[in-house]
Amino acid sequence: MNDSESMGLDASSKDNDVHAKGAVFAGVDVSKAHLDLAFTGTRSVAAAAQSGRFTNDAAGVRLLLAELQKCPSLGAVLFEATGGLEREAAGSLCAAGLAVMVVNPRQAHDFAKALGYLEKTDAIDARALAQFAQTLAGSPKFEALKMRLPEPEQEALQVLVTRRAQLVEMRVAEGNRLARAPKLVRKSVQAVIALLERQIKALDGDIDGALKAHFAEKLALLKGLKGVGPGTQAALMAGLPELGRLTHKEIAKIVGVAPLSHDSGKMRGKRTTWGGRADVRAALYMGTLTAVKHNDVMKAFHQRLLANGKPKKVALVACIRKLLSIMNAILKSGVPWNPNFNANKIA
């Protein structure tokens, strides 16, 4: 999906080639107002006058779904992540049983450039997405790339966490204004800050209630693990449902803290981290800052990396990855956190 960093394309994969053979693939370019639809091959949309364009609202999504359901050999539908504008359409198609993928815009744009699409219009973008969908269907990663609807509890928690982050951002902005606000408007800024503080406090209560009601069993396993406070817990439960289900390497890639190779021939490039789920990574960053000070396991690991000459930023990212790996192992095994366990065995 949009945070999967390694597509692993393999055109020689016979199983996936058979799966994709004879199928038609669709691409949907998303904007605030419209959804532009295109198909691979000669498949055409309802009316030439409409040119595959639907409004980006509930009514338009219903028409889009009806158009896609006219195609019995539909293999998959591809969207690119557009800051949430694609969420309603992609979710509705997925709920209707269609194979839906949502990819990182950078990957979609690079693919379009590789195809030679130099012009950029909504219709061209949709056509490139349809061809990208066909290519991804031939990948051994196809099943992993398919969208899966979140559990209602996770979706509700994500809404609360997202809203809290918005209010915190607004509070920071108002705090910056207060520092240089003229005397005439200082009271106004202070009143807004006070209102935001009350709203954040209320949301903290809602988030805490949601965690206790629906995620208590998982969080009980992490009890006592320093660096995994309420904010980090909420971000993980809302934004990383795969935690405890994948290997430590796979979960690190999803979050965007896995060192990725950059080699070619005899050249061995510098390993770097990029992509992934920024909101989860930000929460883990703050948690890790606490962990390397107060968690004996993480503190010793961090100091060893620095003593070996690792730059501070590299050492901290490695600590984020280790803390994430520890949590992944705990939830996968069902064995509660034990500070005496030899966590150094976890990569």
C-alpha cells in the first residue's frame, strides 16, 4: 500500500502472471472535486461525454463503483495516496469486495515517467495508474499491497488521534503568535490557547477510554516498557495494526526505520531510511527519546552505538528500530515485557 517501500516486481512470477492474464485493471486519479477513471486495454467507460469522470462525493463514488462492477474481469483498482482525499472512494470499493491498492504518489509518478508520460492531466494520470495496477498484479507482493479495511475500533481511534494532532499543531501555532502578539490581541490568543488545551484534554480522555475498552489486552503486554507512554500507545494501536503479525524487518519497513540498500555492481552505497508511516514514526521518535534515558536495555544499546562512533541521528534511528522490534516480538509471542530478558537478541 501507500507506505510499502519495496514493491519487489518480478515479471517472471508465473503464478501472478496467470492471475493477471486476461484481467482488466483500473486507475483512479483523485482530486478534491473529481475521480477520474481509466482502464487498461480497450475497455471504455460508460459515456464518452463523461470521459470517466465522477464527483468525489458519496454519489460519485456510487457511480464509480457501479461502473467498475460492469467489468467482470476486473483485476484491481489503483489509487495514489492524496492526503486522505482518496479514503472514501478506496474504502467503499474495498468494502464492496474489489481488489484495491493505494500507493505512494512518488512511486506512481516515477512509474508514469518511466512509461514516457511527459504531459500531466487527470486523464493521463488515471491511465498511468491503471497500467501500474497491471504491473503490480504481476508482483509477488500483490496480496500484501491490497488494501484491507481497518477494524471499526482502530478506525475510530485513528480519528481521535488525528484530531488531537491537529489541535496540538494549532496550539503550537497560537503559542508562537502569543510570543509576538500586540497587547490588543494577546487576550484573544490566550483564550484560543485555553480552548485548545480543554479540547486536547477532552480528546486525551476519549483516547484513553478507547485504549482501555478495545486494546487493553495488547497494552497489558507492554506494561512497564519505558518509552511507550499513552501517546505512543495510541499512535501504534491506531496506525500500526500489523504490529505483532510481521517479522521485525517487515514492520521496520512499514514504519520507515529500516536501512535500505543502495548498491550497484561493486559500489556499496550508504544505507538510508525513508518513506513509511510518518505519524507512527514521529510517535516512536518521542518515545525513544525517553527510552534511551530511562529504559536500561535501550540506554545501554544507545550508548554502545555512540561509543562505536555512530552519528547521533543514526544511533537514535537504530534505537527506534530496536524498540519497535521489541514491541513486535512481545505482541507476537504474547509474553509480557520483562526488563531482565536479553533484548539484545532482537535485531
